[in-house]
Amino acid sequence: MKQNQRVPDPCVLVIFGASGDLTRRKLVPAIWHLQEQGRLPEAFALVGVARREWDDNYFRQQMREGLAEFVGELDESVLDAFLAKLHYVSGDPADPTTYVALKNQLETLDREHGTGGNRCFYCSVPPQIYLGIVEQMGKAGLNHQHQDGQGWCRVIVEKPFGHDFDSAHNLNEVLHNVFAEEQIYRIDHYLGKETVQNILVFRLGNSIFEPLWNRRYVDHVQITAAEGVGVEHRAGYYDQSGALRDMIQNHLLQVLCVIAMEPPSSFDAESVRLEKLKVLKAIRPILIGQVVRYAVRGQYGPGTANGEAVAGYLQENEVPADSRTETYAALEFTVDNWRWQGVPFYVRTGKRMEKRTSTITIQFSQPPHLIFGQTDQMPPSTLTIRIQPEEGISLSFNGKVPGPDVRLDTVNMDFSYAESFGGRTPEAYETLILDCLLGDATLYSDSDWIEKSWQLLMPVLEAWKTTSSGAVPSYPAGSCGPNEADALLSEDWRTWAAL
Ligand code: BG6
């Protein structure tokens, strides 16, 4: 989140996995939008690297089609100039000669286009492949950067960042063998969402909310990421992962940290990351014996989506018929510090839920003394931050219904991004790629945060791994999740916010 419009140094962005879906669907459209807004340097080039035997022209053609599909109508003359900046190196990521060819290509671009030896390597490939890429880059000397700040070298790695604590720690070690921590940008696209960035502005760019942001006024917090879609074509990955790894370890714990963190003294990577890490350190570990009380999972069965009958998870393509992978997870976290003692943070996510919505609900405490009667029916004041869709923030509170009696009803104050700002909201990838090119890691995860987040979830993963943990509860596709998740809150006399 920049206060003024900075443009990165001349540079080359290298994408490993350039023939993949993410490159076409998200990365190249993000670069296109950056170029369109004048956020890229004049001397800029993109080099795609992948195994397929494509050349520059074919790569450009593929990206042209991708842009037409994912961006829409494009000015052809601007498009031609943009595509001319795209290049392609074909090669096996395990073969050292690929890196010789890449190095030559980068040197040519530096010479011919003045890209200044500055490189950003984007690993849009699974971890088992990028580990090899990182090692090969080290051997080929593609990891060096000059001390004078010119000729910088940064690497972006995609999720999943590990499968458990040990594998995440191992990934960090391999990366650290080749790159210094400040060169590594671990992407979490939730942090790049405008609505997530706005949480800090909402809290700390105003003086009226922060005084309420603590155990004195907040009863509890709910963080929800519900998806309408099922596992789609990703069963191979998803069945090995599950909702806890796929959404909670990264996106939702990051959101929790942004909600719960103390105000940093400045908006820079070091200060923000430190405060977020402090939140994770303050979360009370859920011990293996407490998993039944504090964590709930579920798996979607057959049901409906958009009025149509849809298959259950076990009937999806490539999902083993006896899979115990959770497509829904809900957890209750306790943050043991002065600000949040006694305020539960409930986090839930699921696929094939009633609808797609990512929302944060801050429920405030009831007034200490109620003077208007019928108080048990008086809903508490609630702040709802809609991350997506219908991005915005609403405050719901009690108001007097006009008339001679004192009757209360809930009313809303609403802020909608679309109404207030109009225009196109930048995609998370635009913000994050630009930040990396600018050398700003504020919205990226660091190694300590990643390892701590895995450590917190390990007892849950361990408990769920065993068959003695019982059957995975089922919920119908198109519902709000398993009944067991309601019990998680009803134990505390609370209920989930409507989706
Ligand atoms: C990804 C997960 O990280 O986030 C997907 O792997 C999930 O399973 C996606 O669908 C959700 O992202 P968004 O931006 O649509 O909420």
C-alpha cells in the first residue's frame, strides 16, 4: 500500500511455470494492468520459463489469448508493445543448461533493454519443483545481488509453503542456503486484497475505532472464508492438503493477525511483521487432547450449488473414495495478551458452502446496564468487514423505531467500495508483484511467521490424521457447514453470523 506512486527500477521478471494456469489467468493480467497504469519501468521485460517447447512468438500468442479471456477488450497497439516485452526460455527445471540459457537471455536483455541486472524470479510451480529450481539458481549464480542496491535479485514463492512444520522448516532452510531472507517473498494473496490492507487503515487511520478494539468492548471475533465452488480440477493437490492447510494456516491466520495485532510504530515490513508474529506467539496452543473441543472439520456431501444438483467430495474426479480430507474447518483461537484475553477468535472456511463470502465479524459486548426492556432480544452491535464480494464495511447497531413507544431495531451504517470509489479494484497479484519489484515485503510472509503458524496447527493435523479421531462429519453441498461447527460456538452461548 503506497502513499505515492513509485515506479520500480528497470528490471526483468522471470516466471518459472510460465506455461501454467496461474501465469495466464493471474500473473500476466496483473503485469498488464501494472503496465497500463504506468507502474512499470520503461525498461522492463518478462521472461517465461517452462518445460514446453515454445518460443517467444508462441508464448506471446498464448498470453495474448489469456489477456483476451481474463482482461477483456484490449487496445491492440498497446497490446503489441506489451507483448514485445515478453520472452520465453524452454527448459527442464532440473537441467543445469536451462539456467545457462536463462542467464544468457537475462544478460542480453540487460544489454539491449537496459534492465540493469535487476531480477525478480517468480516460482509459480509446486514446492517440490521450486526447491530444485532454487538449488539450480544457486549453482548458476543467479541468486547474487550487488551490495550497492543496483543489480538486485528477489525471489517470489507461491503457496503451499510446506505441508507441516517440518517441511516448511526444510523449505526455509533450502531457500536460506541460496537466498538471504530479505530476498525471499512468500506470497499470500489474501494480504494483497484491498479489503485486507484496508483493515489497518480502518483501525489506525482513524481514532474512533481503535479505542474499542479490545476485550473491554469486543465480545468475540469471527473470520469466515466460505466458497461456493467445490474442489474443481485440483483434487490432486487438495486431497493432500485439506481446508486447514489450504486456507487457515496462511490466509485466515494472516487476517487474524491483522485484526489482532498491536499498532506498529510505522508501516514498514519489519514493524508490521514483528507485530503479526507477536500475535501468533500469543495464541494459546491447542493441545492434541483439546482438538475435539476447539476444532471441527467437515466434508461436503452431495447437495446443490446455484440451484443445480452437485456431487459430494468423495464423488469428485480423482478423489479417493475413502478420503478423510476435510473440505471445511472451524477453529476457536484464544489470544493470550492484555488486549484480547477472554475474546475468542472463531475462524471457519469451507468449500461448497451456501455462498461465496469472506467476512470478518467483530461482535461488540452488550451495554453494561440495559434500560430499554426486552433486553434478551436486543442484538449486539456488530462490525462486519466484507473482504469479498460486495467489498465494504458495515456497522449494525440498535436504533429507536419511530413512534410513541421505545422499540428498538437494528440499523446499519454502510461503506461500499464500489459506491465510494467506483472503478476497478486492483487484484491482489498486482499489488503484491509491484511491491516485490519495489523491494517492499510488508505484505509478504516471513520465515518465522510461517513456521509459527504451522507449529500452532500441528496438534490439530496430528489429531485429524488418526482414524481414532472418528468419522469426518458430512455437510450437504450448499449448506453452512456441519452441525458440529454450530456446537463449537453454542458451547460458548454464541452463534455463527449468517453467511
Ligand atoms: C487459494 C486456495 O489459496 O485460495 C483455494 O488454494 C481457494 O483453494 C482460494 O479457492 C481462495 O481465494 P479467494 O481469493 O477466491 O478467496
